[in-house]
Amino acid sequence: MTVYTYKVLREYPDGSQAKRARRITCTEPLRVGGLYVRLGKGFPGMQRVIAEVAQEYQEG
């Protein structure tokens, strides 16, 4: 299983973005630059993926 870590920014409907980036860890690959809605608990609304931080392979 591969675990991906990304930096995401909250994006508002008027196109503005939050000032502080957050990290999210998931098992499915996301597209850098993509806009996602409802990424999970703690990531409400629209989130823009700005960078891939890490990609790790874990057995199990």
C-alpha cells in the first residue's frame, strides 16, 4: 500500500485562498493543482492541492 502526503490550501468560492497550508495523508493519489471537495474529517469545503510532500510504500 502506498501512502501519499500532500500540502493543501482551503479555497473559497470567490477564488481567494487561505494563508496557511495544511498537510493531508491519504492512500489514493491526488493531482497537484487539483481542486477537491470534502477530503475528509478536518478538511471541509474546497481544498487545492499545492504540492506532494512524500510518497511512502508500506506493506500490509
